[in-house]
Amino acid sequence: MNATDRTPADLLRSALAADPARPLVTFYDDATGERVELSVATFANWVAKTANLLQDAYSAEPGDRVALHLPAHWQTAVWLLACASVGVVADVGGDPAAADLVVSGPDTLEEARACSGERVALALRPLGGRFPQPPEGFADYAVEVPSQGDRFAPYVPVDLDAPFLVVGGLELTGAQLVERARTDAFQHGLGTGSRMLSGLPYDSWEGLSAGLFAPLAAGGSVVLCRNLDRLSGGGLDKRRETERVTVTAL
């Protein structure tokens, strides 16, 4: 852990400086059979492109509110760090009508239409694929993000004491989030090189911490599993072994 890291974006920068080639997020969807592994460098590249999309294409500014209506997914993790990079508030499951921008998966498009600002839709298909037919009234993330820059610099410095995350009635600044993530990492026994498997949804701090922030803060990595109930008998033990999992959160 780097004691100088004060924001979630700092955590990612430190991970990138330490070992860009190591795995950071390994994602499974047991409803589709998808598995994707992102190194720190690849994940950071997605974050930079998404942050540029937010800042340049959608004119997002620090203090703006982004309603995230997405499941536990590697692209959700990207959006969380992109929001942190720009300094906007990531409101997980928040009211689209009260948000400046909404980001929706394919199952929540109707409620997301309540947002009067920018609307972005994610197909959540394997390899980050686009919608076969773009949903009306939404920008297709998979179409918009590839052309964005590979490096990101915020126009305004991110205030570490400004709100960053709202989830399950809890509001955290960037500094508070980093401190909580470090505490959780310690309690889970996470350290450099740890591999944490999480089957928790992203609708609570516990899920976000286990599925992203605690492993990131510890210099470890996460095996993020969606639809884990579809896994056949004995499959979880085999995955733990195959992925060299050291800690599990279910």
C-alpha cells in the first residue's frame, strides 16, 4: 500500500507504476460463460478513455452526478474509476431524474430514460461488444469509447474531500473511500499479490469494496464473478484453485 494515495485514481496510478502487466480484474459471467482478464495497464487504458469521454464528450465536471445502473461487471469497475478521475459523483443505483448523466446496462434502460441529461448504454456483451441495435435515446458506450484518448488529465484538480461515491445510503469522499478500502483490505488479510474472489453485487459498499477497491488498495487483484449461482457443483472450488484465489467474499 502506498501511504501517499489519497483518491481512488491515485490507487490506480500506483498500481500502474508498480506492475502494469499484472492482472487487476478477472471477470466471469456464469450465465454466458464469459471470462475476461484485464491487466493493470489495460484496465487503466479503459479508465482513461472513459474519463475522456465523460470530460470531453459529455462535459462532465467535478460535482456532477452520474447515476450508475450497472451490475457487478468489469466495465462497471472502469466507470467507477473514470468518475473518480474526473471528480464526478458516482451514484450507484441513484435516481436518474436527479442525475446529470446516467449510465445503464441493458436491463435498466426504461428507468434510465428519466434522466434529462446525457444517457449512455452498455450492452455488457463479451469483449465489450456493442448493441446489435443501439437503444433509442442513448449513446452506445462501445461505439463512443474506442476513439477517446489513451491518456487522461482532469481540467480541474480532483478535490479529495469532495463527495465521490454514493451507494446504499452511504456517501463517501475520495479520501474516505481510500481509507475504508485500506481498512477492509487489512481485515480481509489482503496484501501485494493477493487474489480476492467476489460474488457480491455492486449495490453496497461491501460489494464494491470486495469486488474492486480493497484489492486495488492492497496491491492485489479481484476475480469478479457475476451469476455465480449458475456455476455447477464443485465449480467454485475449481475456480478458486485455477485463479489462485487467496480470499473469498460471497
